[in-house]
Amino acid sequence: MNIGYEYGYLYVALNPSSGRAFGLILPSMTVESLSIFAEEFRGWLGENGEAEAETVLILDGAGSHRSGKVSYGGIAKLDFIHFLKTF
């Protein structure tokens, strides 16, 4: 028996006013994974009557977030590059 680890990355979008959320677990933090999330999220918005023009994604400044290779459609993007360290 081999004991090991397998990793995944949780991508989540949350509407704070309604509490509704959309999420995917993807295998990596690459442009390809973020593109899959953005495409699926845009589809979810359309299926749930949410407007892309009224949606803002808050991203943490990871390399895939800053690449410029991901299409967000009509979704606005707000990047937070720095985090406060609390330790």
C-alpha cells in the first residue's frame, strides 16, 4: 500500500448579500485552472439570473490572477496584492 498526498485548490465565489456561493476544486493554481473557474462561474451566473456587469471578483494577486491570459467576460476584477500578516 502506498500512502501519499493529493492536493487540490478550492476556487470560490460568494455573494455576501444573498449568501449564495459557487465553487470548484481544481488540481492546480495555473492560468488553465483559473480559466476553467472563470468560464464555469460565468455560466453559473447566467443560470442563476446574476448579471456579470454587477459582479466583482476579488483576487489575491497570484501569478495566474495577474497573467492577463484569463477572460473574465463582463465581470469586473479587483486585485488585492498584499495581505496583512497576523502572526
